[in-house]
Amino acid sequence: MEILNKQIDTIAAKRFLTALRGIGKTTGIIENVKNCVDDILLYKKDFEVLVIVENHEMKKLFRRCLTEYYEKYVDVITMQEVMYKLSEFPIVEDKEGDVPRINNFQFGTPSNPKNYERYFVDPSCYEALCLKQMDKLKKIEELLWE
């Protein structure tokens, strides 16, 4: 019975994550970024905000949704670029959370590091990571039951 409950929980979680697609999360984050830029411009003229999106397609979409006015204040990178940055840190198994916060990452070049005023993460990044991990767990479970 416990195994059946776990399977139902997994199915429900996957269905929930899948159901979140296309409800306007990216549109909402674009509006949040624009509002943030407008607010910061009240007291600062030289800054950038960082937006992390799921993949290159989303990066292109995000760029298309920004006007030239906002584009100069927004840097968009993919989740993979952040994952690559994370790979620069050693993995210490007993300290999995032993990585710096994203605002301490070195973006840009060593001679011209970027310091962002704010950070935004498109929720589709979380969805994609969760769905990938759930698929991996399902494959592991299938292998164990063979």
C-alpha cells in the first residue's frame, strides 16, 4: 500500500508541474523585471539585473519581450550557464549546500566582473529540474523492479 501511495504522490506531483505550463509565469516575471528596472531607475542610472531562464529558446523569447529601453538594463542567461558556474565548485558530499549564493558568483570576465542589482529566476527552471529528477527516479525504480 505504501508503494502505491508513493506512486500516486509522484504522479500527482508530475501532473501538477505539467499543469503549470502556459499559465503566464514568464509573462509575470517579465513584468516584474520591468517594474524592478523602473524602480531602480528612480535612484540609480548605471546597473543591470540578471534573469535566469530555462534554455536558449526562453532566452530568445525573453529578449524579444523586452523593449530596447529595458534591454540595456537586463542580462539574460540560461540555467545551464549557472549550472556550469556551479560545476566550478568542488563537490563535498557531506556538505551539499556548500556553494556560495548566486549573488557571489563571478559573472562577466575577470577583468570586467558584473555586479547585478537584482536576480530573477524564471519558475520554468524549477519545473524543468523537478521533472528531470522525477524522470530519473522513475527510471531507477524501473531498473530496480526488473
